[in-house]
Amino acid sequence: MIVLLGLAAFAGEPDVRSLEWAQHFQWTEPHRSNMPGAAPVSEGWLVELRVDPIKARASQSAPALYAGEVAVYRTNWDDVGGCAVVIIPGPADLATTLFYFGSEALPESADPAAELRAARSQGVTPLSVSPAMTRAGTTRIVPDVRDVYAAAADRVEACSPHEKRRAQSLRGR
């Protein structure tokens, strides 16, 4: 019976299950990532994903969440409902980007191309994206990253009502 449960979990839903909401943004001044060697970016995406709640749990050994070869900035850790509100620094085509949890290597020491190859080899495919998420004219112009975190707080409150404190702290950045 344990073997059957193990196989059912292995063959179950993917770790990143759906893309629920997205907002493209552009900074008036380029934003410098805290990742070593990362170039400043002037645009990005704020997205709301549904993920495996177990993978969403905050821990020292939690795998990084990726959008293609880019480790995203996680703004919350909803291990109850699996809502992940994340920032993708830089441009992305949401219709073709693979969203996945990588290895347990820290993003700053991981090989992003190897992480993406591993995701593809495990059968990760792009998520369904509604036309409303990709239509032109939806770019939000913001002065700096604090505005993106404030928008993230709104999404966290909407999808993870039990994370009110986290939303408040995002607004305080």
C-alpha cells in the first residue's frame, strides 16, 4: 500500500500547477538584482501561481522556483493553499516559459541552464496562459521595486487570506 501511495504521488499533479494572474511592469530606473553577476533589469512580471503546497513551504533546503532559467523572487510561502506570488526579474514570454521548482542548490550557485534541462527532462511544459494575461497595453510603470512588492501584497491577500501578516510586511518594504 505504501508503494501504491508513493507511485500515485509521483504520477500526480505537477509541482507548479497553474498561472492564475500576471502583471507586466517596467521600472523607471533599472533594478539591480541581489544575484551575483546579474545585470540590472528594467522590466519584469508579477505572477500568481498555484503550486504544490508542500513545495511552497519555507525552509532552509526548499528548492528555488524558476521561470525558465531565472530564479524568481518569492514573496510568500503558502503551504496551506499553494498560492505563490512571485516576481520574474526581466522579460519573459509567459506562453512559453517553464515554471518549475529546481534542485535544492541555492540559485546563486546553481547552473540555470542545467536546472532548465532537468525540468524539461522531467516533462515540465508551459502553463496555459489566457489572452488577457498577454495582451498589449497592460504594462504598469513603477518607480522602484517597492511598488512591485506592494502589488504583490494585494495578490497575497487575495489568494492567501491567512497570510495577512506577510502582506503587511510586503507593503513595508
